[in-house]
Amino acid sequence: MTDGSTGSRAGSTGSPTGGDAPAVAGRLVLVAGATSASGRAACRDLREAGARVVAVGRDRAKLAALEADVPGVIAEVCDLTTESEVRSLADRLHAEVGEVDGILHLVGGWRGGGGLAGQTEADYRVLESSFTALRHTSRAFEPDLRAAAAGRLAIVSSTAVARPLAGGANYAAVKAASEAWARATAQGFAKAARDAGEPLRAASVVFRVKTLEGLEETLAHAFVGLFSQDADAINDAIIELSS
């Protein structure tokens, strides 16, 4: 396990163990929400580890700044909440770059406060867009991840899922739904491998944090480390990151 993190397979105890799975060097990894502080850290760590990185965001100027800051990233403007744009992105990458080996989903934000009465529908719709982006992205690239030698999907969730508060009900509900989707993806990976009589090569992982502020590098290191661990050890894992 990467320094600064603790974790266990959902429903069990203990830490995922390492193995002889291929590392990230040479792999094509998509970072969704790449212009955030955590996205920049992930892109930088991935590039330093030898990965090919597709940085996805909606703001062309911020992506240009990221390209200047992290040489070698492939910047792609895409609204991941729009399914047709995600499909077009997948088609473009397949034609020009190749199949995707990993996805780090960082689309999201926080809104809350004011108890249940303060949980507005407008705020919920903003928060829910991160879940929509996750659904579109994971569906579009699931075949890539299943076919990869070491396919990895990771999302960032919140410790609020385990202890939701009234002032963050919208946020916790969206994160819980995202975790359910990521865990369902993990089950799908395992079932596909079992049905094909093949070893499990793809893994879906949930990182939980209280806050990402100050943990950007910890998250980046933890994600890169997933590629050096056996899929069996980390698929459906919930890993808590702390300073």
C-alpha cells in the first residue's frame, strides 16, 4: 500500500497485497478532471512513471496550462457529462492513440451546509454531474479496461459515505451512488474474467478521503501504485487515504 494510505477490500479486512502485475510505464491512462490540483499531481506522477497520459477537462485554457506544466500529456477537451462527447472521445483516442489502460476519475466538487433544508436541488444537480460523468466514462472505456494487461479504474469518494451528515446529504448521496457504480464495475470485471476462464486483469478501486486538500500527491502515488498490484488483490477495494 502506498505510504499515507490505509485500506481493505470492501467487506473484508487487511491491505491489498502487491504482485507481479505490469506497472504503469507505457500504459495509456485517462485522467478525468485533470485540471484540478489533484489532476495535475496525478498527471505529473503518471508521466514521471512512464505512462502515456490523456488529460481531460472542459476548459481549454486550463488544459493548455497543464500541457505547459506537465510536458507530454495529451490534452482533450470534453464534457464528460454528455454521452455523445464521451463516445466521440473514445473513438478519437482509439483511432489516434490507442486503447485506454487506466482511468482516474476526479470530476467533482463539494456543496453543502444548512442541514436538510439547505440541500437544494440546484446544488444536487451540480454534484450529480460527477456521477453522470463517471457512468458515461466507465461505460465507454470498460471494454478497453477488461482487455488491458492491467486495467485500472479509480474514483475518489468521501468518508462522509460511512457517516453522512444532514449538512452534506446531497454530497454523501452522490458519493454513495458513485461508490455503488464503481463496485458494480468491479463485479463486472470479475464476472467477465470468470466467464471467460481467464485471470482477472482489471480492477475497480474506491479511494476515500475526508478532504483532498493536502493529499493530492498521496492520491497520485496511490493510483500509480495500483498498476503494480495484482487485480485480484485490489478489485472492489475501498482504500482510505490520510496524511
